[in-house]
Amino acid sequence: MQVAIPVGRSAPAIKYDILSALTVFALSGDKHLQRRILRLVCLITTRYNWRKNELSIGREEIARLWSVEERTVKREMAKFRTNGWVTVKRPAARGRVAVYALDLRQILLDCSSAWPLIGPDFLDRMSTAPEPTTNVIPFQAKTASANANGDDLWTQVQAFLHERDPELWSSWFQHLTESERAGGCVTLVAPSRFMADYISQKWTTRLLAAYGRIDPTIRSVRIEMTE
């Protein structure tokens, strides 16, 4: 699946597609899912900068928008980060609110069960939209695929990542190996410093979300370089 950047002439249509996927997915679930997604949609429609992929807002302001206490905001934002939907782009500091980013690809993937409810035209757009441009050249994709039949946790995580996004998996995740798992923390090893730094910066949340779906006791993921 590919997600277009919501800018330019097609920006309104792309934004509507993302919001449609979120709302239809919410309505297909229970009241807890509906409320959580409604809160995210509230942040998107009121404070999200689509062009910069930035949600610049403080916990107090979120609490006011949601009509809840700040501890509820803390809990909900933590769930969004665990799911891989929201990442912290810049942490809060004295006199400065936190800046978040949204992983639109992950959001759409997690809402994919609702795509058929929207219609065949929506399914077609989701499969033909262009990739966002980037100045980072990924490693050449290999033809290998993850083994979904393995009982090992890392094998299951690899299979999950491969199923969700084969291109991303083949470019980055398949090169990782699991070196240690203890106390709710997983250590993964990358073959180069560049890859370790890049994955640590861009994809740690995605990896943690994948682990969390299979083993909720995993609370953190660390990326290191091969010694």
C-alpha cells in the first residue's frame, strides 16, 4: 500500500480518504474504539499541519478539546504511540509544547478492514497512490519473505511486518536480528551504523507496535549496530 502526501491539487481528496478510513473503521468497532478515533480526528481537524506532518499541541489544550482530564490525554496519546499512529517529533520543554507526527501509512493499514465498506473506488486509490518523496535511498529489496509459521517471537514479528508492508520490510526490517529480550526490552541489531540510526529514528515505534500485538509485555525496542 502507498500513501500520497496530502499536498497540492489532490490534497483535499487525500485528506478525505484518510478521514473516511478512520471514521468508517471507528463505526465498525465498539464504543471505546469510536471514542478513541473521534479524539484523534478532533486533533487532525483542529491542529494538524498536513504539509509538515506536525501536530503541535500541549496536553492541557488537548484535554480542553476532548473535555477530559490531562491524565486521560496522557493515557490516550500513549496508546496512539504504541499502535504506531503517533510519534513524538519534538518533546515538550519549558515554554514549548510537544510536536507530534502521524504515521498515515500505519493508520490506513490498521483501518484496512473498513476499506471494502467504503467502496471499490477507495480500494483502487489505496493501491495506486504515489509514494511520498524522500531523499533517503533505501537498501535494495531482496526477494526473501518472512516465515509466518515460526514459533519464535521475532519470526512472528517479522511475519507481521512483512504482511503489513513488504517493501518496507525488505528494505529495512529483514536486515535486523534480535540479540536480546529481557525485562520487557528487546535489542535488535542492524548491519551498519547508518541503518541502526535510521531505523531507530524512523521505525522504532512501528517495531514496538508489532511486538506489542504479539507480546504485550514488550515495552521498548532498542536498535544497535553489529559489533
